Amino acid sequence: MAWRDGKASTKRLVLFMASIVLGISAVVAVQSFSENLKQNIGSQSKALMGADFVIDSNHEPNEKVQGIIDSLGGAKARSISFPSMALFPKQNSTKLVGIKGIEGPFPFYGELETNPQSAASSYQGNNSALVDATLMLQFGLSKGDTISIGNIRLPIEGALISAPGSTGLTASIAPPVLIPYEFIAKTGLVQTGSRIDYDFYFVADAGQDLEELDEKIDPILDAENADLDTHSSTGQRLGRRYDNFGKFLNLVAFIALLLGSVGVASSVHIYVKEKLQSVAVLKCLGATRKQSFYIYLIQIAFMGLFGGLFGAILGVGFQQFFPVLLREVIPFDIEITFTIWPILLGLVLGLVMSVLFSLSPLLSTWFVSPLQVLRVQEKGIEPPKRVVYLIYGAIIVFIFLFAFYLLDNLAFAFYFLLGVVVVFAILVAVGIFFMRIVKRNFPKGWGFAARQSLLNLFRPNNQTLVLILAIGIGTFLISTLYFTKDILIGKATLENKQESPNLIFLDVQSNQTEDVKRSIEKSELSVLNDIPIVTMRVQKIKERNASDIRNDTTSTINDWVLNHEFRVTYRDSLIASESIVEGEWPSKELSDGLVPISISDNVARDAQVEVGDNLTFNIQGVLMETQVASIRTVDWGRMQLNFNIIFPSKVLESAPKFHVVTTYAENEKTSAELQKQMVRQFPTVSIIDLRQVLTIVEGILDKISWVINFMAFFSILTGIIVLIGSVRTSKYQRIKESVLLRTLGAKSGQILKINAYEYFYLGFLGSFLGILLSLIASFLLAQLVFKAAFIPSWIPFLIVGPSITLLVLAIGLFNNKSVLSSPPLEVLRKEVS
């Protein structure tokens, strides 16, 4: 019976299936790509690092670290890297770059991709440099041109397209430049305060257990301010970074699937309602409740399976586009391979989601009375509320469990479920409220077409709430994306004020400070800040040595506090990005000789200290005892220098230090001229142009938003399919209404206007509600999460909302084309057949 009845209703059942196909394909595509990404990171982890393992430090290795290096057979290659200004004499241009001096046959895995390819091996022998390919294009450089780094000038051997370890935001801000190791000392750039990284590269012996090596050696190196990274641990960190992004995309895809499932529930409700008389006939002929129920349950289950299979196949095809979509975000080539698990996931999702969301409307077949054959208008018996609540509970539990599967975090899964329920509930509540308002305040003075279009929203088996939900969720996702992107960019945006610095001069030595200031003032610019910076490490926390805490396996103090080299400053006032949350601002030494300091809340949390607790710092061999006088919140997102630890004045003035000097340049020309002058006069000083940093940040956000837009579009497409399905499923009511109106003398143009108004209301209301909800959600994100001012983007209001409204209008009119263009009698005969 399920097969026979299904053949007569193929078109409708296919629409049920189509509602979930895109959602399943989106989930399967992201899942398949995530699996492929993990496999690729695992297989390419050596090529990404260039070695089996690396020992790194921001100081030259001491005797103990050097002894460990020697005990491991000695490094096969080594490098020194640091950011510095580079001058390109031919173009008379400057740029902050990442200098890396290499000694030995690095990399051992992967390769230096250069143009020409021979430059990868010839640059060391020819005493020349490899310059980032993008930088070469930006400044119009070619092989044979020269680059000045500190006190040396080297010819450019070729363009560096890619290299192990040269990825991420740092490489975008300071593009890599590779030079022979022997020229590092000749640059004169390695000085006090310089941020230098020393790396020693190793090739593992056959069968060597790198995890065991990491567990044994890394804690010893941590105590000596060094670190050991294996290719596998580095690959795992990289995998976790992309895994978080993948989880977000999974949630966007899952929302599309939920939308499709809501569409299935609505369509099944109308489908089953039209089958109730047939069910009553079957019961008169002796069919049991179970038999009549199973007939339609089997139909829905099979359509769910087919939908899951088709969606899974489509998703596997979609993942082929992900390497293209993410080529600007993922710094290595991805080889796509077939995995069976996402296909099985698609089948299970199709079956479970279809059945779960169809159970509530299917219950009406269970409780239909045989008398329905004789009393067509009789209202069926309502299913028991406990059964309905049980079904809704099962849906909520499934959503929670699947969200937990995607996120692997109970709290996040709960918040996702709460967010989905709240957004869905608000959209439904507003839709119901809108319809009640229209009923109570019906505009009787409007024209016939406008009044009739409003009445259509209340026709039997109307799809008003489902369409508002589908349209609203899709619009909500896309609008929230734009608003959130604007929040992030807004936090990074530079204020166009002369008291807000946009040029930062780093690594200024104490004997250079006054000369640097004079050079800035000669350019008719003002020196905004002269910030002294002293480097130090934590020696004791509350009278416990850092080494003892490291060795204590029960300690919950965060290791970064013990191993980090803090760069601190001293001053007697707060700045705009800081506020005291506990204690008082330190202004003088305490009576017992302890120095009062102010620490950021993240340091207080990770070091597990409070106001009044003691901290001892090692300032390049000199121990200083301090006491926490206050704890501050710091807005790290602001484009300015912020510090974890601040000392009062008249304490650290005699300590070895370097300075950071800032100024404000009104335009790019003034900025460029000052940078050129400073690089020639002070080659050891690094310069950060915050305008360029902001441009890079905006570029990265644009790339990520493009990918998220692509995924959010699945929700819009699912909404469109739900819209088509809803219109097709309720076609019978529309046909009867159209026939009646045309019999009474209504013209095709009037009926067209009625339909146009109806779909305009639905499109406008759904998209408007979506934008409004995203506006509220984004405002809360800005205030509670990002702690930033919220200035809404204009794109959702002027482009997203109107575009979706017009799209809904076009689809609705297209679906009713056959009803409008055919004579009433022909339409009725066609429907009967």
C-alpha cells in the first residue's frame, strides 16, 4: 500500500525529499572536507614543518640546552629569524619583513618553492636573498635587484612562493625573506630587546618515538626557556585551528538541515490531511491503526533515505570546491579522497530527521475515525498531548546530541540548542502575532487584491509560519555574518585623530630614543608615546619557585605564565583600553619593600593570584619582589600597545630596556617618507604601519566571510526549496480559490496581484524579522563578547533583505503560473487527473 499510494503522490514525496537534500549535502560536504583536511595535515605535517622536530628559543641556547641538542646528534640545520625593516633601493621603498637566516640543507621535507626553481638551492652559495613573491609583485622587484637589511645589501636571487613554517597572519604582516645564516650577524640587527627566534632542525632516527621524546625533553627545555615541537604535535595544533572553523561551518549546515526538516513537517501535515479520508476508508475495510500509520511512515522513511543518499552524494561532490574556496585560508595543497563515513552519516540524517519531524503530523492517521468517510467535515480526534510532547522532546534531544557530535563540547551544544530554539520561537511568535494583528485590524478600506492577499495568509493549510521561518533563518544567518564582520573590523579600525598613533617604531635602543624623536619632529609630526619596555620572567609565585611548579604534576597554574618572557612597562596612569576591576592603581613602594604592580585579569586567572599576593620576577639575572596591587581588564583588540604587567615609575628606569615610539601620520605619503628616512638613519628599528595591518585584517575577514556566505547560502537555498514545496503542497487550496474567484468574474491580472502581494508580505516579513533578530544578536555580541561599539552594516538592509523579498516573490509567482494561465474547468480536470 505504501508503494501503490506513493506512486500516485510521487511529486509531493519528491518535494519532501528535496527539502532536506541541501542541508544533508552541506553537512556531508563539511564533514568530508574536515576528514580530508585531517588526513592531509597528518600526511603533510613533516612538509609543513620541514623537519621531524624542532628545538626553538627566543634566546641563544645556554649550556644545558646546547647539551640537549648535542645529545640528540646535533641539529642538521638551524635558523635565526626576526622582524625588521627592509629597504629596496631601486624603488626607494621600505617594508616590514620577516628575516630568516638559514644554515644547512633546510627543509628536509617539502621544498622551498621559488621562481626560478633553481633559486631555492643557489641563494646560499650566491650570498643572495629570497624575497616573498607577493612582495616582489607589490614593489615591482625582479631577480638581480637588491634588498638592504640593516647594515648589509644583498642581491635578490628569486621570488619565494612558499616555505615550511612561513604561514599565518605574521607572514602576511611581515612577508618572509630568506638569507644565508652567516649574514645575520653582519646586519647589526640582533640587539637588546630584539625579538629573535633561534630554531634547530632535526631528522629523526628510524623508529624513533617522537611522542616519548617530546614528553621526556620538552619539560626540561621549558625550564630553560626553550621548547621542542614535533611535526605531529605541530600538525595537531594546525588541525585544531581549522577544526574550530569547520565546527562553525557544520553548525551553519546543520541549521539548513533543520530548516528543511521544518519544511518536511509542514508539507507532511498537509499531505496527510488530504489522505485522511483514504485512511478512514481503509479502516472501514478492516485496516488497523498500525497498518494505516505504517503506510505513510514507510513512505516518509524511504523518501528520507533517498534524500539522505542523494544529499550525501551531492555533498561529496560539493567538497571538491572547498580547496578552491579556502585556498587563501589554508596554506597547503589538499588532496581530496573518498571516505565512506560521511555517506553513512547522510543516510542516517535523512532517515532520522525525516521521521522525527514527520511523526507529529503522521499521528493524525493513527487517531482518524472510520466515520470520516461519511462526515467529511468531522474534526479528527486530537493526539494525546503527552505523545506530542514526547515527539518534541525527541527532536530537541536529537538536535542537542548531534550538535554535541559536531562541537564536541556539552556547553557549546547546549548554547547552540538554546539559540536555535529562541530564534525559531521568536520567528514563530512574531508570525502568529502578525496574523492576529491583521485579523483584529483588517484594512477594510484597501483594494480587493490587497485585502484578498492578506486573507490568503489564513487560508486552510496555509504555510505562512513555515515560510516566515525559512526566510527569516536564512536572512538571520547572512545578516549576522555582515554585522559581526563589521564589529571585528570596527575594533581594529584606526581612529582618524592625531592623538591616536598609526605608526609604531619598535626596538628603539635607549641611546637612539632622542634621535628617533628628533627625526619624527623634523618631519613635522608629533611624538605621541615613548614607551620603555623591560623584559623579565616569573621566578616565584606566592613564594613557590617556577621550576617547582613546573615539576608539580598536580599544579593547575597555566604553563605559559611560567615560560613566557614578559615585556612590561612602567607608568603612573591607566590608558583608554584599561580599567581596574580589583585593588588600586600602584603609585609607590609598599612599606615592606615590595614593589606594587598591576596585572591583567588573564594573568591573574592563569597564575591563580589575587590582590595582595606576591610575585618575584627575574629581570635578566636580577630578582625583584613585587605584590599585586590591582587587577585590570584590557581590551586587547584595540590597535595600541597593551601590557600584561605594569610597574610604577621610578622602579625600572635603570634596568636594561628598549623603547617603543609612536606617532600619527595623516596620509600614506607622509608615512612612507618618514619610514624611508628612519630605515636609512636607524636600520635596527622596526616600523609597523597600522594602516597596512588593518588592510591585511580586512582581507582575511573578507576571505573567511566569503566561505561563510557560501555555507549560509545553503540555508537560503533550503528556504527556497521549502517555499517551492509549500506552494506546491498547498496548490489544491490555491486552485479552488482561483477557480472560485475567476468564476465570480476575477481576471487573471487581479489574481496575479493577489499572489504577488501575498508573497511580498511573506518575503518582506521573513527577511525583516531575520535582519531584526540578527541586529539584536549582533548588538549583544558587540556588548557582551567583543566589548565594542556596534555600527550596523548597510548591506543587510539595502541588499540582503530586498533581494530575498524579490526572490520569494519571483518563486511564488512562477509556481502559480499554471493556475493563472489555464481556464477554470481545465485546471480542475487536470487536478482530478
